[in-house]
Amino acid sequence: MEKDSSGATSPGGLESKKPTRTKTGVIIGVVALAFVVFAICIYKFVVVPHNQAVDAFNAAAAQVEEKNAELQSKIDTAQSYIDSGDKPLDVSTQDALTLAVADARQSLREVPDLPSSTDEINAAADELGKPLDYSSQAKALDDAAAAFETSVQQLKQITAPSQDFVVSRLGQVKGISDIEAVSEDNDPNGLLNKQGGYTAAIYFHYDALPDSYSIYAGKCSPRMRG
């Protein structure tokens, strides 16, 4: 407020300042409102779509990684057969297993790192979300592994057959009877499972083989019955 020469207060000074303050307040309010609107737009049209894209990417990546892990487990099992050093009777079964492992590894879908832009994230999520079926690769691995293991066992039965295997096969031969496997307690030579000895010994009688002294007939050998 202003005072005149007589000391009285003049209202004119006060009224002259009111429009300036009101105008400044309006400008500040408009700027604040614009900032709020801008922030809402940024959140709605930038932040929300970006977060949605990230969520979609992570969900698609998780599904791919789960299926990859299942197939990788079969790959690791098959590879362990190859790395075991066991030799198959049919070498082609090992080649087939090696090829099945390579094909399965090649089919694994790669999960990329999270891109930076929203558009790139959406594109990566769409790519990861495409149908993914490893059933054919899994079956190929299972079949190849089974064929390899069977062939390995077949070779072992030829080069180092188990006692039970030999006994079972002898029992299928016509004319063979009195089959008896030797144990350490009744081994006539005392060499079963000994250094420089043997891992199995089986006595049996064969009708077409003369055995006048019943040497090879299990039922007639006192040591074998012991």
C-alpha cells in the first residue's frame, strides 16, 4: 500500500499489483499441469508398453528354456554313452547316436539377451513364442541310445559273456544237460576269480560228445556237487 503526502493510505498501489501475481500463478499452474500430463503420457505410452514387452519376453524365454532343459538332459545322457568308451558290436549304432546328438543340439532354440528398445523386445518375444516341439529329436535320441546300448551288450556277450548268459544259452542247445556253474568253493582248479585264472567255469554233458569217465558231466563230478 502507498501513502500520499498527507500520510493517508492510497489503495491504488495495491490494486495495481494484483493482476501481475494472478498471471504468474496461472502460468505456474499451466506449466505444472502440462508436466503432469506429460508424465502420464510417458508412463502410459512408453513405460507401460515397455514393461509389458519385457514381461512377454521373459515369459516366452522361460518356456523355451524349460523345453531346452528337457532336451538337453536327453542330449547329456546320450553323450555320456558315447563318452563311456564302450564299444558296440555294430559300429553304425554309435555313428547314429553321435548324429542324433548333433542334430538335437542344432535344434535347440537360442534365447537372446533382453534387447533395449521396446520394439526389439516385442520382436524377440514373438520369435521366442513361436511353436516349439522337440518330440522328434527326443525320440531320435532315445531310439539311437537304446540301439547303441543293445549293441554294446551284444559285444560284451561275445567277448566277455556273463556266467548266467552262457548257462541260459547252453540250456537252449539240444543234447546238452547237467549244466552246472563252478563256484570258488568247488572249482576243481582253484583258479576261479584268481589272478591269472578265469572269471567263470561251467561244466555240462553233451550227448554227442563221448565222456566214458563222466569227466565233463556236472552231475557226476563230486567237486562240482560240493
